[in-house]
Amino acid sequence: MKGIKDGALIEVIKSGKWDDAAVKQQLAAFSNIEQQARYYRVKYYFDLSKVLTPEQRQQVQQDLAQALE
């Protein structure tokens, strides 16, 4: 993944030297990945809802509400 260095956060801890820029860069990269995952999840449910019956849409909405609790 772009911007993510494998083990970079562990290396900061092991080194005993705080690297503010490296930590912030890694955390920002993780945030970008999480944002992309949320985007694709919303897009998936949007596309799915276009082919479902009203009853099926209601069931999916209920399932999503339970999953987000």
C-alpha cells in the first residue's frame, strides 16, 4: 500500500527514538486505507440497493443498523 512501511511503527518503538514525522506519516496512510475501505463498502451497498426489492432493501438497512451498533 502506498505510504505504508511494513514495521515502521514497531521500529520507532524498538529504536527508543521518537520520529514524529514517521509516526504521523504511517497513521495518515492507515487512515487513507480505512477511508478507502469505507468508500467501497458504501458504494457496494449503494449499487446493491439498486437491484433489490423494497423488502430486501429494508432488510439490508436493518442488518446494517445492527452491524453498526
